[in-house]
Amino acid sequence: MIEITKDRIDVARIIAAVSDSGAGGIDVFIGTTRTKTQGKAVVKLDFEAYEPMAIKELQKIVDRAKSQWPILKYAISHRTGVVEIGEEAVVIAVSTAHRQAAFESCKFIIDELKKTVPIWKKEIFEDGDVWVAAHP
């Protein structure tokens, strides 16, 4: 499952989507809006995406991950629009037979998402805003 959504992400739904009786491990990454970036107070984030291309790119990343690790199931949900402090901006879940593959494949997916997927983030501060690079 891959989705781009304006709605709040239901983390339990994402985890349920990757549940599998053959899974010995489920790894979940939850990216949330934090209160500060580089020492400056953040009020909220605003995400934009070129959705058709973002979904295609996410599928390419998952296909690459599946070629490297024995992924049973995966689920990715990324928000667009305003994401308030403490809310989830992205949730990635992966199930595998063993924990190490779950950890490694989930990390690979979020790292690659930040590099190649056309999703842009605007950080909104009390005194203005700035569009930032997708990756740290």
C-alpha cells in the first residue's frame, strides 16, 4: 500500500496493513513535525507533492527494497497540506520474517524517499516561512 493523503495518518491502520502470520518483525518509521529546526521555532509544516509521480517513485523504491530484502508486506503514507506540531507527516511500515531485514528495508525506504520522491516541505515560523530540501 502506498498513499499520499491530506488526512491525518492512522498509524494503527498502517501497521495492520503489513501484519502477516509469517512476519517475525514489523518495523515502523513515523516522521513527525517537531517544534524546532536549526534552533528556530517551527509553527507547522506544509507539504506539497506531485502525486502521480510521487506514487510511481515510491513504488520504484519499494521494488528496489524488495530486491534486497525479503519483504512480506509494506505500507507507506505521506501527508500533504498542513501538518501541525506532533502530527505524523510520513509513516512507513515493513514486515519481514526476521527483524534485521525489517530494520534495514524500512531505513532504506525513508532514506530513498527523501532523495528522490517529489514531495516538498515548507517550514512555517512565527516570522515567515521557507521551502526546504527534502533531505537533511
